[in-house]
Amino acid sequence: MTDAVMEDMFFIQCEKIVNETWSKAAIHYNDIKKIVEKGGPENEYEQSIMMIAANATLQKMTLDKASDTEYFNLE
């Protein structure tokens, strides 16, 4: 396979992972909103929910930066 095809396959796999993580965070949307509104997590359960949200956000930001760099030559 060519390098371009391999890069596209890797990008699609990354999108799949981000979508799965984002879906997991969306399940806890109301809990995340309550935790943020009260100023942060107070117990281990709330911390784990916020880690899911942080992970999803970081993955999305990383994928967006990679997309911008690849398609628009932005850094």
C-alpha cells in the first residue's frame, strides 16, 4: 500500500477511537455538567468521570490539530 493510503487508514482509525471515547463521555454528560457547575470532583467516581471527559477532549484536540496540519499546513 502507498504511504497516502496508510496515512488515511491511520487517520480513520484515530477518528474511530475519538468517536468511541466521545460517545462514552456523552453518556455521562449530565454528571459532567453537574461536577463542573459545583466546582470539581469530590470523590473517586466523579474523578473517573472527569478523566473520561478530559481524555475525550484531549483526543479530539489532538486529532483536530493533526487534521489542520495535514490539510492546511497549520502548526
